[in-house]
Amino acid sequence: MRPFVELTDVSHTYSTGGTLAVDGLSLKVSEGEFAAVVGPSGCGKSTLMKLATGLQFPQKGAVIVDGKEVSEPVKMAGMAFQAPTLLPWRTTLENLMLPLEIVQPHRSRLRKHRAEYVAKAEALLESVGLGGAGSKFPWQLSGGMQQRSSLCRALIHEPKLLMLDEPFGALDAFTREELWCVIRDLHARMAGKLTVILVTHDLREATFLADRIFCMSQRPGRIITERVVDFPRPRDLEITYTQAFSDIVHDLRARIAEARSAA
Ligand SMILES: Nc1ncnc2c1ncn2[C@@H]1O[C@H](COP(=O)(O)OP(=O)(O)OP(=O)(O)O)[C@@H](O)[C@H]1O
């Protein structure tokens, strides 16, 4: 499978504060793969996401996405963060439509094909259990519903790359597990056409969702180990109660503890 996101020996220092966030950071994520990135707090996970999406540029090394060196924000990526960042004055449906007003070719097509796009947005909402919620404002939705809407917004322009930075961190355990299944199903439906990179502190989340887990060192971050998770798909939440699953989580925890103490 061809690499879809490739970072090679990347270093990045923020101009504000002069923090060397990542150094010697290399990773390859294949097309259609679901990758997770874990590591100690402050090790540069979000920086990795910013570099892969062209929100920051490295001083050293190369970042290649979909065969091209990243030199501007990667608009074909969908993104969702810990805070759902929905605009409060727009309805949920209008929030979902936002990327279509920005990203080509949708931007040029939107005016003429609005009904088609609205139907697509409504179908997406339906697929995450939010059928009929499009007319509600974000502040009329629960945190979990807002995060589902935010996921739909990240997917509305049919991105080939989905970047998730702690998207479920603020949710209770039940809602979080429900959303794992939503993401699992969205990824499965795209049948190898959607590459996902998930940054998370939750090792169970990484193990349940990912094909491969990259573990980062203490800052300046680099990948110190990667672990293939080969549970067959589709995965059921039941696997999270198996010994094999716990073994992976324990192993990851030990590696992160090791990385923390190597500071
Ligand atoms: N915009 C910025 N300007 C200056 N420094 C920054 C900026 N963003 C991050 N940093 C610094 O870079 C380092 C890495 O931050 P980053 O957010 O990438 O880590 P992280 O692993 O995602 O953290 P956490 O696990 O706490 O979410 C930190 O020391 C942080 O203070």
C-alpha cells in the first residue's frame, strides 16, 4: 500500500518561545490506514498533526501528503479536535456545510447544487444517529451530539485524510465508546479510501480503533516504537475485554512510562 502521509526526519521549533517540539520525527501512514499517535503529555503530538496538515512547516526534514510536499494548508484533510468548535450562530446543518463554502470543487458547485449537498449533510447526520438534528443550534445539543456533528463536518467534503486530535477527550466513557463505533463505521464505509490519524491519550481508544499505533518520546518528540494491532475488522467493543487487548494496552502504557522517565 502506498504511503499517504510521510514525515521524514522532521524538526520543528516554534518561533514563539523557541520550543523545539519535534526532532528526528519520521513516520509513514499508508493509504486507507487508521493510525493512532500516543505519547507523554507535551511531546509534540499536536505539532505532528499541524505539520501533516500544513498549519506549521518544519525547519528540517520533509512532509509529504498524497505524493506532494506540503507547502500550504492541506485543504483535502478533514479535522476534528477536542472542542467541537461549531459556530453558535449557525444551525448544525449550516455548520456542516461550512467546509463546502471553502474547499474546491465544492465551493464552485455549492450554489447550483445546494439541495444535493443538503441531502448529503442530512445523510451524514443520520449515519451518526443525529437524523433530524440539522435545524438545531449547537448549543441545543449535548457534548456528544456536538462532537458527532463536528465529525460530520470533518467528513462532508469527502476528505481523503481525517485528522483527529483528542476528539473524544471531553466526553464521558459511554459516549466516548459510542463514538469509537461511529468512527469505526465511517472508516469502514470508506473502504480503504480514507486515511485516519488519531492523536489520543486514551490507549484503549488507540487499540480499539487503529491498525497501527505510533508511540512518541518525550519532547522533542520522535517515534520510538510502533505497534501493529491486527484484531480482525469489524471490531466489536467486546474485544476491549479480552486478554490480548489488555496486553497491548499494558505494553503501550509501559512504553510511555519508559519514555517519560527517559526525560
Ligand atoms: N503555537 C505554539 N507556539 C509556541 N509553542 C507551542 C505552540 N504549540 C505548541 N507549542 C509547544 O510545543 C510543545 C509540544 O506541544 P504539542 O501541543 O505538540 O504537544 P502534545 O503532545 O500535543 O501535548 P498534549 O499531550 O499536552 O496535548 C509544547 O512544549 C508546547 O508548549
